[in-house]
Amino acid sequence: MKTSKYKVKIICAIYPNANGFGFVYLDNEGQLVYYGSVRINPISNWKVLERIKKSLDYFQPRIVILLDPESKSSRTGYRTKKLIKVYLPMLGQKISPSLNILVIKSEMCLRFEVLLPNMKLPSS
């Protein structure tokens, strides 16, 4: 049996919200690997971070994409803004220093949808 030296590079998009967070995992070609939403009750940033960490540890993505809470069309609350700006970058560095966290503006999402299938990931 041959083993492939080709390693799948995973992209993760996380959308924290008032009830928990939503997530999507995509492979190299932009094919859907897994998606879902996690509802946390009672809500707290530490519980959200714990669940995100478990998910990132399992899939081990190379890139994590977050929506910029400071963009014009964003209606993000204070707790979620703090989660995106402060806690998630700290979590990314704890998990892996090579993990790239991209915070994109909502205006870029439409352009990103077009670029994603052709996007080349950095080599390991």
C-alpha cells in the first residue's frame, strides 16, 4: 500500500456570534471538509475559546479566517469584538506558531469567495 506524501492543508473560517460560533473547514481545493455551529450556554469567552481550541487541535488548519469586527457593516457586540481582537490571536500562538490568523473585512468576503478555489497556501 502506498502512502501519499501529499499533506492536505486545511483552511478554517470561524464566525463568533452572540450564541457561540459557526465554523467551516475547507481543504486545498476549496472543497468542504466539515462545517457546523456550536451553541454555548451560558455564553463566556473562555468556554468559546475552549471549544474553538478543541476544534483547531483536531483539524490542525494552516490558516484561520475571522471577520473583522471593526468593519463598516459589522454589528458585533463588545464580548465578540474582544474575543476576535485579543483572545483568538493568543490562542493561535499557543496552538502553533505557524498558524496564520487572517482577519478580513466583510467587504472583502465577496472577493474572497472568488479567490478561495484558486488560492495557493504557503508550503510547509
